[in-house]
Amino acid sequence: MQRYSGFGLVKHALSHHENWQRQWRNPTPKKEYDVIIVGGGGHGLATAYYLAKEHGITNVAVIEKGWLGGGNTARNTTIVRSNYLWDESAALYEHAMKLWEGLSQDINYNVMFSQRGVLNVGHTLQDMRDIQRRVNANRLNGIDGEVLDAKGVQDLVPIMDCSKNARYPVMGASWQPRAGVARHDAVAWGYARAADALGVDLLQNTEVTGFKIRDGQIHGVHTNRGDIGSKTVGCVTAGNSGVMAKMAGIKMPLESHPLQALVSEPIKPILDTVVMSNHVHGYISQSDKGDLVIGAGIDGYNGYGQRGSYPTVEHTLQAIVEMFPIFSRVRMNRQWGGIVDTCPDACPIISKTKVKGLYFNCGWGTGGFKATPGSGNVFAASLAKGEMHPIAAPFSIDRFNTGALIDEHGAAGVAH
Amino acid sequence: MFYILCPYCGEHREEEEFHPKGQAHIARPADPENTSDDEWGDYLFFRDNPRGVHHELWVHAVGCRKFFNITRHTVSYEILEVYKMGEQPSITAESLASAEKSQGVQVGDGGQQTVGASDSAAKDSRGTKV
């Protein structure tokens, strides 16, 4: 792999940037792999990378029906934070946060991780009590966090309407300074390039059409490019996980919903942090390009159409204008939807299944992007050892029958 | 954006009057005290999540406030059928598949449509409203 550096940039400038090496190969599928990852989004690519790097398993295929990072990896609002309430999820998201902090160096790819902080705004007394509880829990888990009052919020975000005259006055917020945003496409591309360099085969335009299961053991997958064998298969297919599970004869506690987001026309720098509000329901940040990145809530109905209903977007923009009257005349540039697989307790499923050798990493719902490195890291360890990593273990699918749920509806960014 | 026929009001109304309430036809276990953890967990949490025809429970929240069922396609979002509580769907994934085999695709009985789809159904609705 050709390393990226400032010196390399200068060197390639001399040849008009025409001789850059391709970022990854386009291999033909082998007959057999040690591990197959189904799904070439951020989580799948990260899993492949950590399998190769940390566990020495390089005979790995990532099978993607479209192109790399073309699903929810490319559709999220790029927010990274780890201020979750319960110990299990705090451990998982904080593990991811620590990996984020060294990621660009680790994979030699600038993922533009910017720790500009995240505010979770409270508008009612109950909001503030929940925020205090969550921040206290975070600090006990070694995660940075502060409770701010309305003045503290106003100092950080001068353009926000923190007056008493607002319809839903801002009473305060939780503040995680280490949180921030990252360039979502670069995360997928960076992991893909680094995994490819270690020998992982990235098979694009390859659709899994079925699983080869004999005597309760996985033996590989059927694809539109022929059968590919493996005794270990990890399925990381986000919104499509319910469909994939059904192919393997497994029922999942998942419902796939459309989740919408939108960006405005680019404007000059005006918002240097991330603001989220569960109560009026909207979240917003400004990208390095200058556009305002705005996330909506999920549409309540099941959908695989990668589009949602207009009232959902309208509701979100009402909330944004309520908090930021100054944005009332900003024009929106693009709007889109992704399919999120939501779990009843707003926590992911990282689990073995009743089929030996078949693992699922799904159910991230509305908040999977922030966990990309951590999810890939613990999932890779689980696939490599055949035993769930201690951080992943509580997220077993069994919890829906044992009752050991991890209820993160309060700390999830989007109500669902 | 959906334009939904409430089977109780008999009128097409915009989606914002309604709330989706998840999968329809989920029967509560008859004897909850003697239900195993597996059965109870399945009843509470495990759902069909089909890419295709889906039967859903909806409520006309700011209308008559009654619950009813919708059969809808989860990719095209087309509403195929609306029926009252206690009734069974006449359109299912299986019935559609066999209809498709015997002839060209012919679904729905008109009248329920998403906005943006053909407007012949919308015309029907204007007829029925009066």
C-alpha cells in the first residue's frame, strides 16, 4: 500500500496527480475463505480490517451487493459520541470513541475526525433530571461529560435561541467535549483500503442470495457470482438484516424503518459544535463544506424504500427553526432516507445465532455510525475466537428472551 | 406521504392523522402465567420484517381514534388494502405471488393510494367522499 503523506502529495503533484495507486483491488471471488463478512459498509469493512490486523486472519472476503459504503454509512449525519447511560453500551461506544481518536493514523487515511463537542439540549425539568443522571453515569464510567445551564449553552452556541420567550425554552444541556463528527465516506474508504492492503478481498456487486447450512453449521453463502465457502460468516447488513436472517431461518426482533436527513446550501461557518434535542426533536451540525447537516426522526412505519414521509422532515425543520431562528431562510439542498433496523431496546445485536458459525451484527438503528470502529473491533475478536468479546457479550440476541434488555431510548439520539 | 382510507370513517385522510402501531394480527398468549420465557419474548419483541407485503396495525389518532389494519408494500409503499379490526386480509404475499403467476400483476381494489402514484385512485376517492 502506498502510504499517504504530505511529502507524497508534493511528489504526486509533479506528475499532475495522475499516478496515484488504486485504493483497493477488484478481485475475483475465491472458492473458500476463512471468514466471510456480508455487507461492505463501515461496520463490515472495520470488522474485516481488525480481523486481518489484530487476529492475523487475512483470508477474508467482504461481500457487498452494491458498492462499498453506499448504504447507511453514506447516509448518516456523521455524529460521534459515547455519552450512553448504561454500563454495557457506555463500554461499547467508549471503546469506539478511543479507536476514533487514533483512527486516521491507524489506517493512514484522514477521516476528518473533529472533536467539536456534542450538546444534548434539555427543555423541561424532566429533561434536565435525565441529563444529570446520564452525565453522572458517564463520569462514573470514565466518559467526559458536563451539565450546562442555559447560559452555558448560550456561551457555546451564541446563535441559539436560549431566551425565556422560546416556545420550548432551553434549560440546559449535557456537553461531551470529546464527541464530534467524522467524514463518513472516508471511514468506509479508509477501512476498505487498509483491509485490502492486508489481503482482504472486497467483492462488490456481489449479492448474497442464500446461506449454505448443513446440520446446523454454516458452510458458506450463495451469491450471484457463484457459491463461496466458509465456516465462519458474519452478517453486517444494517437495514436488510431482517431479510438476511430470514434466509438463514432466524427470526429477529428488528423492524426496518426509513430515517431521513437533509443538508442545506453551503453557508459561511456559523455553528462549530453539534446540537441535538430529543424534546423538540432535531439535531444539527455544520460540515466543513459549510452545509448544515440535519437529521430527522424515523418514520413510524416499516419501510425498505430509502425514502420517508414529508411530515417527518417538516417536523424536524420546525424544531431546528425553533432553536435557531437565524436559519429560517436557509434553503435545503438535498434530502434522503436510509433504512435503519431498530431494536426494541435501542441497542444493537452483536451475537451468535442458532446456526453454528453464523454471527449477526445488526440492530444499530439510528445510531450505528458513531460505533463503527468499536463495533468492527469487538465483532472481529468474536469471529476470530468463536467466543463473544466481553464488550459484545451483553448484546446477545438472547436478551429478548431472558429479559436482560439494555434500554437506551433515553440516550439514543432519535426517538423510536 | 400516505393518503389513507379509514375503514370506519370511510374517508381518505392524510398520513398525519394516523399513527402506525406495528405488525398486525399478533395474538397475546392465551395463558400468560404458564408461558415460557422464549414464547413470551417472541410475543413481545420478535416481528416479521418483510421486504414486500406487510400487514400493519394503524390508529386514526386524530380522527375516530379507532384501530384498523393496512396491507402495504414496504418497498413501493403502496397501500394494497385497508380492513377493520377482527377481519382477515384478502391480499397476502402468497395470494399476490399466485395472482402474478396466473396473469399480469393486478392488485388492490382501487381507492387507496400513496400520493405520487397514479391519480386514478385519487379520483375514485373524490367520488366516494361525497
